[in-house]
Amino acid sequence: MEEFFNNVLRYCRYFITFTLGVFFALFQWVQPMFSSPLRLTALIGILVGLTGFIFFTLRAMLGFGV
């Protein structure tokens, strides 16, 4: 049983490492866009719009607020 929990812990560490690596890679890819205020404003607008789209889509699909 101890071996099972060690294996589960190893997968949790792998997931955290993988997630941090993906965010780090995306940040390195987007970082040059922060140099211009216009690009930064456009990037923030896109992120807000994408978040709103996902929020309202899930809200409609799950039937919340109807």
C-alpha cells in the first residue's frame, strides 16, 4: 500500500511540474508583447474576452442563472 501512495504522489508532482512548465513557456512566448502599450492592451482585451466567452458558455451549458 505504501508503494501505491508513493506512486500517486509522484504523479501529483509530475502534474504540478508539467503545469508550471506550460505556463512558463507561454509566458516566455507572450513576454515580447509587453514592450508596447498597444499590444499589452490588446492582449489583456483578448484574455478578458476569452475568459468571458468561456464563463458565459459554461453558464449557459450548465443552466446557471436561467
